[in-house]
Amino acid sequence: TNMHFTLKTNPLKRTDLDEFATLYKPEEPREKRRQNWSEEKNPDGRWRSFDYDEIIKRDKANLDIFWLKDDSLEDSENLPDPQVLAQEIADDLQTALEQFASIAAELNE
């Protein structure tokens, strides 16, 4: 939410996940994991934990959970022109196709 990545112009980088990795502590026991979200202190915190009861109360225990407001939905006047969006989509699809073609070629070797 509120982070925009594209395959060509703004690809996701390892550093984009550093905060999560630090809070998630993959090498540590679960009890050491931390969230940075707090309803009172940090409502824009990106990392939040949910306990079993919170999840099971959701319709069909749906895990499609979000708590951050998507600024692009609130501020639709500042969206890029449709031509720009269409070109970004086309570029991303082209890059994905090139990457997949490369993988397919390697599998055929």
C-alpha cells in the first residue's frame, strides 16, 4: 500500500524489505517478532501481527487483510494520465515476457 513498484522503472529491491526483515526476525523464535503498527501511536505502521481470534472472526478466515489507507484511492486527481499507466503496464508485461522467455529457453537446454 502506497508503494509503487514496476519491473523496469522502479523494481522491488532487497532494501525495500529491510524493515520487514528486521521486525520479522526470521532466524528468531516467533515471540521475538515485532510489529510497528499501533492504532494510537503509529496507525501508518506497515507491519502488523494478527492473532488467531482476529483472523478466525473474518468471513471464511479471509487473509486478505489491510489496515493502511491507499493514498491513490483517496487522491484520484493526482493519478498519472491513462496513457502513462497503460505504458507502464505494457512495459511491465514486456519485461515479464522477456524474463519468462529466458527461463523457458534455459529449461529447453
